Amino acid sequence: MFAVMFAGYVVGCSQAPKFIPDELSGKYSATHPEYEGEFFVLSTQLITLGFGDGKYKFYKVIRVEKEIIDNRILYTILCGNEDEGEEF
């Protein structure tokens, strides 16, 4: 019984989380004139892209990976738009 419980714990801990950490949540935009009016918003389970023409795209967070490289944290987020069959 202990072996089964331990195996479940190990498998559960090794899976990548499906949520963007709270410290990354917020609205981001660039100062370069080429991207004026464009932005993206990170929330715990959704990425929203806003374009200068008033259009939006929404992507559901599928997986979040966290790596520590040279004492810096690198997050990689896999997301997808089921309506359009996109995933990146």
C-alpha cells in the first residue's frame, strides 16, 4: 500500500503545473512604436493577446515549466486555442 501511495506522490509531483504563477500575472506591453496598442495579459489559466486593431486572441494554459539557469528563473508556457487548433 505504501509503495502505491509513494508512486502516486512521485508521479503527481513530476507533472508540470497547469497554472501561471501569481508573480507573473499581469498586463505586459512594449514601448517600441511598432507594437503600439498591442499587449498580452497573463492570468493563472489564460493568456490574452490584444492587437492594435481591437482584436483579441485567447489561449488556455496547458502546461508551465520552470527551470533555474544561472540563478535566474525561466518559465516556458505551452498554451493552445482550441477554436483555431493552435498550440504553442
